[in-house]
Amino acid sequence: MALTALFVVFLSFMVLGAPVAIAMGLGSMAYLMISDIPATVLILNMVDSLGGITLLAIPFFVLAGEIMNAGGITKRIFSFADHLVGHVRGGLAHVNIVSSLFFAGISGSAVADAAGLGRIEIRAMVDAGYSRPFSAAVTAASSCIGPIIPPSILMVLYGTMTDVSIAGLFLGGLIPGLLLGAFMMVYVWVVAKREQVPPRPRPSLGQIGRSFVANLLPLGTPVVVLAGLVFGIVTPTEAGVLAIVYALAVATVHGEIGWRRIGPILEEALITTTQIMFILACSALFGWLVTTEQIPEQLAAWFRETGLGTWVFLAGVNVILLFLGTFMSLTSILIIFTPTLLGMALPMGIDPVHLGVVVILNLTVGLITPPLGWCLYIVTEIAEIRFVDTARAVLPFLIPIVLVLLIVTYVPWVVLWPGELFLGGR
């Protein structure tokens, strides 16, 4: 009866439109009122869930991304990407995607990518003759790379919740992130060739080299952070601090940030961090109660008894998460379902790093699928077009994204090989 009350209250408030954290908290309170568990468990569990020192990495990486975004780094990244791939058939659409690859290594956030780079990318593409819906669609789709390429805020959150190596998760996202960019660029090239879009003049190697040198410091952000983690120089929390120091140094060297901007930057980072932590605290109790009822173990046993195996389980994970991503925030889904999914995956022999990358890649798709689709709303506002036009234009980009998702899901080597190569037994 207590478990029934938990889900009935949770789902009822979700249907009424309550924030997911509130719905989880009220559902957990209903469970505690019916069961024999002391009410003090509610407070203690929520407090303990926020006590891990690794969680400090989240506000640090959020702040680093805000500093880089406010420091004019987006223009420099776009400029270098333009020199690098602007001459390929499809021109600025390729520049858009490559810019997202670089910016993903700075912000670790799809929303920051769409909001930060989006204005520059869409304006440049429209001025060059691309349609507004297509320009918005490329920007929204390429922003999905943000949570996959390290450093990633979602990976820090997943690693903290599951006690999985964050360095391993970061390395696990490298190849999938690069595949996302490559597959999108292939799609853009095919469309550009079909539409007979003429290529732009190719820049000289000297021009590319000068652009690389001029923008070397911003481009080095992910290298500095990832190298520190891989070689054991810093912990995930220290890597967040390192990212802040490096971001401030880069913004200061380029002279594009002043003391007056520090206040708004800190405020924005504080708001984002508070939202994440509040959801985490409320969901910790919810997840603990679900685990106490041994639901993950029962579901895993059912999969084994029916003989469906890991392939069907992973297919089910993809379908469920893709569906949930259309109407729930990706942070909420990650926090709510990770304990259950991990509890089912481990007895089936699925590597937790592989599962983490699969889960996060699934969730990023929700950022460009209606009706929630946060990135769709951002680029729609920037492009000044109707939401339905953006949603229609982004649909073809789901083809390369889903193809990469299938590769990552059923070829674990793509995720696990970099970690085995650089981390070994660590």
C-alpha cells in the first residue's frame, strides 16, 4: 500500500503540472506516512544525498561554462571552425556543428551551447542565404553534443550517484560525441549536394594555422580538464576548480570580461546549481524508497527469467528514455531512473560506464523533441520563427543521432575502449 501511495501521489502531481522535485518529495512523504519508517529518514536522506564532495564539481563546471560563455569565447570558437571546415560543401552548417564540438568541451551543457553559440551561428547562416528553419535546426541538433563531449555536467551527476569513475565517463563520451558531429556533417553534406549548394573558397594552411594559434587558449579547455583527470593530477572536484581558473585566465587574456560581469555570472551559475541540487535531494529519497522495495532486482530477475537478455533490455531503455525525454527535463529523468536502471543492468553484466553514456545520449535527444525541447524553444526565439517550423526542420537530424545511439548501445567498445586505454585498471 505504501508503494502504491508513492507512485499514485507522484504521478498525480506530475499530471497536475507540479515540478518533478515537488512531486517526488510529496510522493515520498505519502510513503513514509503509511509505512513504519520514521519521518526523520526524509530529512536525513535528503541531507546525506548532498554530502558527497564530488558534487562540488557540478557548481564549479557550471560556473566555468558561464565564465567562458560571457567572456566572448563563442566568437573565437566560431571563427576557428569557419577557417577549418567553412569551405566544405554545406559551409556554415558544418561550421555550426564543429563549433558545437569545441564549445561542448567548455560548457558541458546543450542549453548553454544553443543559447551562447546560437545567436552567432543562426545570424551568420541567415546572412549567407540559409533558411531560418534550417539554421535553427542545425543549431539545435548540434547542441546535443554538449552533454556527451567532456567535461559534462550530466556525467558528473551520474558518476556521483552511481560511484562510477567520472574520468571513465568523460573518456567514454569522446568517441560518441565525435560520431555525433561526423554523422551530422555527413547528413548536411548530402543535403547540400542534393540542393547543389556551391562550396566556399578554401582558406590557406597559413590562415588556418593563424586562426588556431589565435584561439588556442579557449580550444585547450577540455584538454586541460581531461588530461588532469586521466593522469590522476586532479580529482573531479579539483577539475571543476581548474576549469574555473582556466576560464578566468582565458577571458582575462582576451580582455573580454570585467568585474561588472562577475555578479550576473555568479547569479546565473547559482540558479542553475540550486535547481540541480534541489531535484537531487528530493529524488534521493524517492530512489531510496524504490530501491528498498527491491523493484530493480525484481525487474532484472524478470528479464533473466523471460530470456529477453541485454539486447532487449537496452532497446527498452532507449525507447523509455526517448519517450520520457519529450515531456520531462533530462536532469529529472537521470536522477529518478538511474538507481533503477543501474540496479537492473549490473546483474545482467552491463558495464555502468556504458550504461551511463547510453542514458545520457538518450536524454539529450529530448532537448530537440517537442513538446518540451528546451533547445528548440531557444533557437526558435533566436531565429524569430514559429516553433512548428523549427520542430519540422529538426526531424531529419534525428536520423544521424539515432544511428549513433544504436552504435553506442550495441557496440560497447565505442564507449569503453578509451577508458581501458588511458585508465587501465583505475
